[in-house]
Amino acid sequence: MAFEFPKDKYNGKIVEVTIGAGDKARTVGGETAMPLCNFEGEFPNRPLVAMEVYDKAEVCETWAPACKEPFADVMGDAVAWAKKCVEEFGAEAICLQLASTDPNGMNTSADEAAELAKKVAEAIPVPLIVWGCENDEKDAETLSKVAEVCAGMNLVIGPAKEGNYKKIGGAAIGYDHVVVQQTPIDVNMAKQLNILLNNLGVPMTKILMDPQMGALGYGIEYCYTVMERDRLTGLKQGDEKMQSPLILDVGKYTWKTKEASVSVDEEPAWGEAKVRGVLWETVSAVDVLAAGADVLILRHPDSVRILKKIIDELMA
């Protein structure tokens, strides 16, 4: 008797979400089985690997030297930085981080930030993700303006949280964009925010979920289990409110860890700083990829190259 590989059965499907417009459009989601279980279901869309671009160089002053070096010639110009990420490093999407809008920092105006977002969106041939400073009140103002100025471009804007989802969600509806909803590593809170956005009028085809994460050694195991439960709820239990594709900001969380950023002079036994940092980011990214990430935002070009190769092999 021939051996038959045991397979799980699923009752749901991850929603397909298209980001970007026209020739820039890319679709994520659509899975009918748990992550990497290609033998159990359909995986019609490849996970996207995005790269970070920051609005102002000043907010990157504390970055590890290994992260500054590849962008040294463009860090003062977000448009040039974004183009370099796409043309030289193979970014499949760009995440414009509007960190300088933080009212406790440089407090860049919503108007200035929105104009920059439009310039970046027009300059690149891939989808644009616009990420706020994660101050609820300022993000509501800034991302609403971004949505208005970039009407019809089908950007991804976020993060929308419990404290500001109405304004950000309303702007996404009015100007036709995708929303990133963010909750702090909790399945029930993620479902509730999807329900609230749906009740507001944002369809599931316009929502990405950011369950948040901790880097390798900083809570990645807990993050993994929550993402796994998100996927099981949507696929096994067929819960339609938990079938959004997942987006993870890997670079931001991994490169702020001591292990990824400390110099070799401070910790000579840890090995070369650049190699260590790239590995820290790559392993963290592979972990959340295996947990179900559909869009991964990375920082270092070497991490992008390695992760794209891993995705190629897994998808094959």
C-alpha cells in the first residue's frame, strides 16, 4: 500500500488584498492552508519583501553603522533612497516611515509629510506603504492628509489603532487606500479592531493586520504563537474577521536590539557587527514568515537578498 501523506483540512481562506494601483499593483494573501504547508492548500501570492525609507536623515542618527553605510549617499533624500532600494536592492514595496512627524521629536507637519509621500509614490514602480510615527493623534492627522493628497493611488496607510481607527479608516474609505490595523500581540484585540473597521465601512479586502512582534531573543516565540493563532482562527475555524493578510515591520524591531547593533569593540566575542546584525534581522524575518507574514518590512539590503532567496525556494 502506497504511503499517503496526512493532510489537514481548512474551513477558511486568507483574503486577497491588492496594494498599489495600475502597473504598481501587487496582491497578497489568498492562502488556504497554514504557512509553508504548500502540500495542503493554495498559495497564489508570494509574500512581499518591502524596505524601509525614513522621511528625514536626522531620525536615523542612532542607527548601527552597518545600516547607514548602504544608504549614506541618499539618506537626506527619501525619493532617492526609495529608488535605490527598488533599483539596486530589489525591494518589492517601499515603507515610508514618517518618524519625523512625532510631536515629541521634530514634529514635521502633516502637509509636509503628505507631499513627501506623494513624491515617493510617484517616483517608484512598486507599492508604497506609509507608516506614521505611532502617536495616535498625530497619525490620525498625518495619514488622513496623506490619503487625501495621494487619492486613488491605493497606498497602504497605518498603523490604525483603537484610538484613531475612525479617522484613518474614514480617510482610507474616502480616498481608496488600504489600512494597516495594529494591535499589541493579542488575537482577540486584532479581531475586535477588524470588526470596528468593518462597521466603519472598511472592507476586509482593504485591511492588513500588524500583530506587532519582538525580535529574535526579545519575544519572537510569543509573537510567533499569536500569529499562528491568528492564522488558525481564520483558516481552521473559518472566522472571516481573522482572515486578513499579515504585515510585520521586522527591521524596526530587530536593529534596535543590542545583539544587532552593538559594535565589535564593545562585544568582541560576538563577531563582526554587520554579519551579526544581518543574521539577526534575517532569522527574525524567517520566523515571522513561517508564522504567516504576507508583507515583511526589512532594513538591510543583505537581509532582503537572503530572505527573497529563501522565499523563492519555499514557494517553489
